[in-house]
Amino acid sequence: MATGMEIDEDSESNKGSMWVLDQKLDQPMDEEAGRLRNMYREKKFSALLLLRLAFQSLGVVYGDLGTSPLYVFYNTFPHGIKDPEDVIGALSLIIYSLTLIPLLKYVFVVCRANDSGQGGTFALYSLLCRHAKVKTIPNQHRTDEELTTYSRSTFHEQSFAAKTKRWLERHTFRKNALLMLVLVGTCMVIGDGILTPAISVLSAAGGIKVDHPSMSNGVVVVVAVVILVGLFSMQHYGTDKVGWLFAPIVLLWFLLIGGIGLLNIWKYDSSVLKAFSPVYIYRYFKRGGRDGWTSLGGIMLSITGTEALFADLAHFPVSAVQIAFTVVVFPCLLLAYSGQAAYLMNHRDHVVDAFYRSIPESIYWPVFIVATAAAIVASQATISATFSIIKQALALGCFPRVKVVHTSKKFLGQIYIPDINWILMILCIAVTAGFKNQSQIGNAYGTAVVIVMLVTTLLMILIMILVWRCHWILVLIFTGLSLVVECTYFSAVLFKVDQGGWVPLVIAAAFLLIMYVWHYGTVKRYEFEMHSKVSMAWILGLGPSLGLVRVPGIGLVYTELASGVPHIFSHFVTNLPAIHSVVVFVCVKYLPVYTVPEEERFLVKRIGPKNFHMFRCVARYGYKDLHKKDEDFEKKLFDNLFMFVRLEAMMEGCSDSDEYSLYGPQTVQSIDCLLNNNGNTTSSNTGLSMSSVDSIVPVRSPLHVNNTVGSSSQISCQTEADELEFLNCCRDAGVVHILGNTVVRARRESKFYKKIAVDYIYAFLRKICRENSVIFNVPHESLLNVGQVFYV
């Protein structure tokens, strides 16, 4: 027995001793959860339900894309229109940009790369982490792969996908490069969260000046700033209370801009429809030269919001998003831009306020009100997406711990992050008041958007190879078309870096520095935990009392390790030779899945012999889940611990042979023994040694298991009752939460930049971020911090 226990928990040979209950013991899925999961997986929908979801998606998904007509033509021609043919050329570019990027690339290709309904760069990254070992914090265990939400495909060893997987996994540099790519995309999305409200609200507020030409631009800026302050101040209420207004507002907005566009085509110049011929794109560049090329930065604003389309996919099936775009959004946008172009053919000097000047006078103020409301909706969607992606970065260990608040009991994805909200507001107001015009903000906006699109394209290449296993020709076609369009736009926005395009680069660089340094510190802290963890031989050498005074109560030792005994335990018992009667090592970890079902959240494991009374409990979360201030967490933890003890006793009752080894196959027969109504036992090489070091059970409660397991289980039942009584007594005696307070320092011989990053930036972030005790909602009277310092 002792020999078996000394085997390292992480060794390959010991993996056989890990076991899980068979899938047939899973609890029936809750009806609502089942309905949503079916929805995410694109099961059959009734036509009425699909239309309703398509209508609702307008308010959440398409607000940002729909407000682009407010500022596209002004940013395309900031110095005026020299030739009417330029208007047709610009319109042709807008038409084909909308067709190639939002319609073909995103709506019909990228949206299908969702992670069980979740979109955005982190969803793509989580898919890649499940299909290749590219996660930089290697805290995953093979039992994680048996989650119902952990879906992945396998491929032949000699396939192109397998070769690509091995190429990615071979070097740490490639894993870090992939993570850096995701972080760059994330930082640009945060930049969108700052620039979208600025340009949308400022453009909408600019309508006041059209009706009052004598009004100064400063008044428009003040009005925009007041709206922005109100918008960010209302974030803590969440979108649930006013979200029902979003879809009608955006639908009305699309119908208005489409109708006004149709009217202007008929009223001013229907010849603009010849822009559907790509010949005018060639003529536009030939005539405009470098000025025509740089104007692409303004044209690109017509497809801003496309990334938000993918990031906000969570609550709607792909088919509903596709219907909304093809039936409402796409035709209305084409009509809106064509109508503005028709108006500009006859009023070239009105390009600054092309949208508002093209509105019929009789409906000017109603359209102004709807435009302002649509701009607020578009801003709200982008701000919510920013909160969501920062939450995902936090789950990945790439962002300092911040307070995350649920704003809705119905929708898990609706969150509010106070610290980030006020930072966004300050930066957004600074951008609005600093630039004071749409042109420079538009240049900044275009830079952020095109970089996010390039990141998505590069991630999609890996998705098509590893997840979809597409033929290399299809991958090449998608890559070629996407990169030709996006690199063309990227080259155009580079010309405008000095005209406002530097803003998202500075913002992204600041956030990237924060995220990378924090992730570096997190990885180094985890590596220290892994390398300095206590061996099982040392634990066994302490004996049943662990060589210490065992005081009444339960000690919850929080650790980042999902296996092994953490160093803080030995550090604690060395300095204070007393420990609680029951010790539970608690690991809260996030997996590359969007959610972990409640019934599969906890894994429980016994460490050492029974008389040691040491356990491990791993609480698993997805990147959309929130380990919130939940007083039930401790109760659920103990419920699962007690259930583990009961199941352990029952499984021991099934085994009446001594020939079961630690490395026996994990088959269904052991579970069948548990369910046997006749009291028979099975004595094949499928048994389980529950007194092993590494017995792990995903506890699902309640389990309806017959108690008639046979006479051999009577002793184990008595043992079970004794241990449960002992655990209850210890729980009543008190629970103490033991947290490690690890301080990271750079070695004396380290490079100066490493010292700055670790000793100053990371130390500062650790100081201002929320403590683990606050995140875990640990009461101060039962908290015990164990400090330790290590050098990297």
C-alpha cells in the first residue's frame, strides 16, 4: 500500500488510478439548460421562434454596424469631394466591403466557428486549447476532457491537422506567440470599447449643429460628453431592464435609414446604382492615386461593428443572426449608403454632414432622436462586449483580479466591472474632448478594427485546420481573400497613424503591457507551485497525525495546483506545528470551455490513507462562468465532499477481491456493481482501490443508488457513517480558510527590464487588484494568510 501511495500523482503510470463515474450516471439536464444548449448547437427551430430571435439580435449584435452611415462619407472625404465620380467609386468600395467582410466572411464563415454559441477571440482560442496543448498554464487534467461541454475532435496521426498540432506544441515560443496574438486582439477590442461610444455619440450629437449652423463645435462636444457620462453612469443597472427597447430602436433605425436612402436615390440621382459594378473601384484608385488609397481608412468604417457581431453572438443561434443580416441589415445599409451617395452627387459641399443633410426636413428631429438612441445602443453593446472579454482574460490569468458584478439573474453573460467602466469613461471623454471631430477619431477607430480583423483571420486559419479539418485549398482560398482585403485596409490606415491612428495603438500597448506582465507573473507563480510542491512520501512520513497537533475543525487550503500538495502547506506546518483535523486543498481553476455545468463543477479526491483525513476539491469554471460572492460555495463544497465519502464506501463494497490494482482499467462494470439490485459483486480486473492516493470522483448529487450492495458493504457503511459524523463534528468546530500570499521578486542578476516588469509593474498590479480573500468571499475572522517569497 505504501509503495503505491508514493507514486507521484502526475506520473504517466498513475493515470490509471484516476477514475470517474460513467456518463450514464449523469443527471437529466434541466429543461431550460437543455433548450439553450440545443439552441447553441443549432438544432431545429420553429420559423416563428427563429424570426423572433432574429429580431432580438438586431438590438444586441448590429447596433455598432448600423450607426456607421453617420460618419463614413465624411471620414472618406475629409477635405471635400473633387469629382462626382469619386462618390460612385467610394460607394462601390463600400458595397463590396460590406459583401466580402460582414456578409461572406463573418456571417457565413466566422460565426460558425463559435464555441457552443460563444463568439470572440477568446472563444476561438478556447477551441484551439482543446484541440492542441497550447495553453500556457498547464493545469488541465484528463478528467476535464470528460465534461459535457468539452467537445473536441480527433484526427489521424499523419494528417495535416496532426502535423500542425505537433508544430504548435513543439516550442513554448509558438504557444506564447499564439497567446500574444489573442491578447493583441483583446486589447484592440478594448480600444473599440473606448472609440465606438466616442465616434457614435459625437456623430449623432452633430445633428444639432446642422439645424443651428451658428452653433460652435464646442457645444456639440459638451452635449456628447454629457451623453457619455450618462451612458457610463447607467452601466451598473445592466442592460436587462432596458434591453427590451434595443431591438425596436435598432429596427426602426434600419427602416428609417433604408427608407431615406431609397427616397434620395429616387429624388436625386439613381445613376449611383452603377456602383455595383467593380469597374468603378479600379477607376477610383486610378484617378485618386495616393489620396484614393488613404481614403480607404474612411471606407473601412462602413464595416466597423463586424467584430462586435461575432463577439456578441452568445445569446443567439447563428441562423437567427444570418437571417437578421441578410433580410434587414445588409439591404438597409446598402440603401442608406446609396442614398447618401445620390445626395452628394448634387451637394458635394455637404459631405461633412452628409447623413443629416440628406434627411427630409419634415422628419429631421424624429430621425435625430432615433439616431442618438441608436448610437447609445451601439455604444452599450460595445461596452458590454468589453466587460465580457476582460472577464474572459481574467479567467485565462491574463488580467489583474477585478470586481465582476452580475447585473441579471436571467442572463449569465450580462456583467458589470466597475473599475473598467470608469477607466473606459475617462478615456472615452478624453478622446471625444481631445480630438473634437469625427475625422481623427475615425482614423483611430479604423486602426483598431482592422487589427482585430487580422487577428481573427489568423486564428481562423488554425480553426479551419485543427477543428474543422478543412482541405488545404479551402484554407488557402479563405486566407487569401481575407488577407488581401484586410491587408489593403491595414496599409491605408498606416498612412493615418499620425492623424489619430496612434490612439488605439497607445491604448492597446498599455493594456497589452498590463496583461502580459500579469500573465507572466501568474505563469511563474504556477511554475513555482509545481516545482516546490510537497512529495507524497513526505506526507506519508509524517504518519497519521502528520507529526503535528491536530486541532478540531476543517482547514481549507487554497492552491492553484490541481494535483500535488502545495508548498504553502509545508511552509505553514513548519512554522506552526498544528493543523486541523480535516484538511481540504481547494483549487479553483478555469478551463477552455464556455461553461461548466453545475453538476460537473466539483472533483473530489482523497490524499493519503483515510486516517489522514486529507482531501482535494477542484472547482472548475468556464470562461463565461463567474466565481461570484456566493455563500453557497462552501456549502456545495462540503456537500460534494460528503457525497464523495458515501460513494467511496459504496464502491469499496463492490470490491471483494484483493487482486485489484491501482492501474486497472476504468470500466463500467464497477459502476454496474454499484447499481446491482441483487447484491452481487463483480471480481474482475476492473476494480478500484479507494484507499489510493489518487482516487478522484466528479460528484453529482443527488445520485439514486440502491443501498442493497451486499453484505460485504456493511463494514464500509459503518466506516462511512463514522467518517461522515467525524466530518460533521469538525465542520461544526469551525472552518478556517488558509490562503497563500506569494510575493514575486526578480533575481539580482536579472536584466533591468525584467526587474522593472516584476519588481515594479507586477508588484503594483498585485497591490491595487482585489485580494483572493475578497474574490473567494472569505470572512476575515476565519482567514489565515501564509506569506512566502520566491525569485524568478
